[in-house]
Amino acid sequence: QVQLVESGGGLVQTGGSLRLSCTGSGRRLNYSAYAMGWFRQAPGKEREYVAAIRWSTGGTDYAASVKGRFSISRDNAKHTVYLQMNDLKPEDTAVYYCAAGQVFRLSLRAAYDYWGQGTQVTVSS
């Protein structure tokens, strides 16, 4: 089984920054074939796509709502993906989830096989 563990969430003021981390462990992931993504879910809302990165190529993709403010990256040696979040807004408040899978459409939630437990991000106004 694969475990994904997120960290780095917290409380920040509007305009502030946070960096989330997600480390994969357990059964060896076929990292060359996988993509890793970040999703978020605010209270009373559907879980939505934030960003993703293809492990083999480093190709990235972002939701329109975070493009230019968030940046996703990976550390191959540490099996870790990062989400750098800058210029945070109250509407970014949500539980952020890391996910992994052999994904063709990076923004398709159902395509991801493995999920972390989530980390809370709260942006105060």
C-alpha cells in the first residue's frame, strides 16, 4: 500500500505564504509513471483541483484560481512534492489533500489512486 503524508498547513494572514509538503512511502510507487496532485476542500464545497506535477517530466498544471500565486515542485530523492502558496486569500481556506496516480488528465479527481489525510490551511482576513 502507498501512504501519502501531508504537512505544512496552518493559519496565515491574507497575503501571506505557506509551503505544503507531501511525502510518499510504503510500497514503491512507480514514480516514473505517476503524477502527484494537490486538491482542496472548503466546508460545504466539493473537493477541487489545485495543481499537479508529472513525476517523470516535471510538467506542471494549475487551476486558474491559483495560477501565478501557487507553485508545485518535486524532490525526486525525497519522494516529496511541494506546494508553495503565496499571496494567500481567505478563499484559499480549505483542507488540502495530496494525491498520486497514473493520471492522464491531471485535474480529474477520480483518476488519482492514493490520497493523503489532508492538512488544514486557514487564511484570515
